[in-house]
Amino acid sequence: MTRRSVVGVMGSGKKKLEDGEWDIAFALGQAIASEDWVLLSGGRKEGVMDAVNAGAEGGLRIGILPNEDETEISEHVDVAIVTGMGNARNNINILSSDVVIACGDGGAGTASEIALALKSKKHVVLLNPSVESRNFFSKIDKSRVHVTNSVKETMKLLINEFKLKPKSQKS
């Protein structure tokens, strides 16, 4: 049996997301779960992390938490890994993911995860980034930064370009 693909989704940890951000992250989670891929996120009960995990109901959802405080865990996470490592946990998020999706622009934490992914030679999908984010990260490693504007476009890229196996092709 082949190992399941792990898709890391990073994004804003703000309690209140911008208009449409929750819906996009939720739909992304649904799409990842529908392919039977493992969803890996920061696991907290706010922002993109909570939305993508809520959407991935029925799939395997792993949350890598920065603190020792278990009250921060999203109720939608199946496996919570409490690290007590603070931002150093970002390295675990990236190295454990086959591909990294940055949902929206996020903040400094998301930017550090994108940079770590590129430094680790991982492909990064920027889903609905600002022009500034797209330009900045593309200058770092144009061959590994991919920009999409919809969940559907992102899923096509994961299957066709990165060869993540869709559920119907699992061996």
C-alpha cells in the first residue's frame, strides 16, 4: 500500500477572516478530504486552520500546535500534536507536508512557512495571494511557487502537476 499524500495548508490565524477567506479554506478542506489525502495544518481553532479542518470532515486532519495549551485545538482536528515549540513547529508543518498551500496572504507565520517550504525544496501553492505576495515569493524560487485563484484550479495542479494521486487512482 502506498503512503497517503499529506497536504499542508497554511494561512491566517486571525479570529476574523476577510470576506470569503473562510469559505475558500472550508472548500479547500472539503476537496482535500474528498481525495482521501491527509490534511495538515496549525490545528488551532481560529482562522484558516479552523476553516480548512471544518471543511475536511470525513478525512484525516492533523494539527501541529505551537503551544502546550490544549484549549487552542480546533474541534475539527482528528490528531492534535501539541509541541510546546512555538514558531519552531512551523518546520514540522513544512517537512511533514508533500506540498504546501498558503491560503490567502496570512501574516508573518504564514510567510515564514512559505519561506521554509521553498528552502526545503517543497512546492508551494499560493491560493488567492496579493500581487505583493506573488511577486515576493516568486522572486525567491519561481520554479516552486505556483499561483492559483480557486480551489478547483488548486486541485487540478495537485493532481496533474504534483502527481498527488486522486482517490480513484489509489493502489
